[in-house]
Amino acid sequence: MKKHLTAVLGMAMLTGMTTYHRRALVIPLFGAQAVTETTSQPQQIAKGVWFFVGDKSKGYSNTTVIEMEDYLIVVDANYPGRAKELVQIVKGLSPKPVRYVFDTHAHGDHSYGNAVWTASGATTLAFQGVALDMDKWEPTRWRQAMPKRADLRETGQNDVQRPQKLIYGHKLVLKDKMRDVEFLAFGWGHTEGDGYVWLPRERILCTGDGAVNGPYNKVIDANLTNWPKALDRVAHLRPLHVLPGHGKAGDAEILTGQAQFFRDLRRAVADDIAKGQKPPAMTVELPAADRNWVPISRPDLWQQDIATMYLELVSHKPAGSLPHEWK
């Protein structure tokens, strides 16, 4: 019987109820945390907090490992190939076992490795919205990715393993003598199930793809109207370190910069709509400050950003709620 986690403002409470069956622009890193990007060596953000940059050529996301008194927490399961690597790499960081692996959202590069982690003894964890998104889009997306990804085929599976424990509400806190770890939801942004991980003592924030440091946004499942508002709420935490789902570690300017990018994109597309233009005829120009999030080297992705914003504006509905396919 699967269990879910009930979010409370203090310690986490377990209950027994059944639930759910690019090549990128090279942009100087924000803030003082600029480091050489590497996919094998972790950046130690604070004592017991390690950040790994994912290999873009393999489609991997970033990963954060958090040490607790008796166990470890991994942020984002990644693809199966990377998950297998990380299971071994993490053993070199600490002799403590990985108890929880948190899926920040349902996309494959953050969740398709779930079964690898559970086979190693960990428990996968996510907000309820992640399971809802998986039930909406899977197994179609898994099966579409299989011809391109040997690591999916090698699992012998035809669907993503759902998170074993779900968080209901907007907050869950795990705490011990070593630190507090807060799992937070701020509303529909990148996906409906977006979750963040916040270490209040160290003021470290793991964002998943709620905020990325570079031209790595995938907007087709998004609520582009609410996303910058959600980032505004996240920014109120005033993090010193922001560990994004893609791109290098940085500071709070990742949050404020991406929020402004979406506002500027919305304004530019709305101006073109007022002129009677439609994608792909739109030639959207944004302020230079937005350059970090514009996929200049991938015109197809830039057109997808513009077209998705257009659809949201003309439909007056979240783009992610409209019928669409993963591209």
C-alpha cells in the first residue's frame, strides 16, 4: 500500500492512506558563485550540501545531495542512466544511506530515474501535483522517449514509476539536529506540480526547473501568467544560493531575472498580437537583460516559447492546460 505525506508546518507526519495508483548560451553566472561547470565533481555549497551539474549532451538535469544526521536527501531522480551513476557517486560523499529522493516535477530528466533509486533502497517523494501530471502525460511521453534513450530501454519498463510518497498542501518540513529541510510549493509555474527545496539555516534553494540559469526553459506544460508570480513568492525567501535544475549555481538574480524574462516576453507577444501578428511571423525582441534565458542557438525552442505565450494570451488559459504534445 502506498503512503502519502501530509504537509505540516513542523515535523513531517506519515499517514497510511492509499494514493496514486542544448547547446546553451555561455553567459557569465550571476552573483559570487561562479564555478567551472563540471558533471562529475560536485560543488560543495555548504557543509553537507553538494551540487552536481548535469551533462547537457545526455539530457541530464542537475542534482543536489543534502546530508541529514542519519541519512541523505537527493533532489531530482534524473534519467535512469544518471541515477545509476549518482547511486555510486553519492557513496563517496557520505556513508549514510539515501532515504529520500525528491522529484521537483514530473518531466523525465527529473523523474524517470525513480525506479533506480527505489531499487537502491530510497523512497521517492513529490508533491501531489507531480503524480497528477504523471497520470496525465504518462506513459505516452516515456514511450515517445524510448527510441532515443538507451537508458530507458534498458530499464525494461514502459512507464515512469510514480513517487512512493506524496506531499499534500504547500509545505513539508524534515528536521533533525543537523538541519531543517523544507519542501515548498508556490503554485503552477513550469508545471502544475512544481516543488522547491529550501534550507532556511543556510539559505540554500533548490528550484528544479521552476528557475533555470540559462536558455533551458521548457514552457509547454507551464502557466506562463502565474510562473513569474510564483517566482516573486520564491524570491521572498531571499536565498543566498540558488541551485537550478539546469545551468550553474547562482544567487537570487536567477529568480528575479527569469521572472522578468517571462514578463518581457508576455509584453512583447501581446504587442505583436495587438498588431494582428501570429507566430511564426512574430519577431520578438527583448531587453538585453533577458539574454540569459533566450535560446538563441535553438531557433526552434525560441519559436516554441513565443508560440506557447501566444496560445496562453489568446486562449486566456494556462498553456499547459491546452491540448499539446511533447516536442
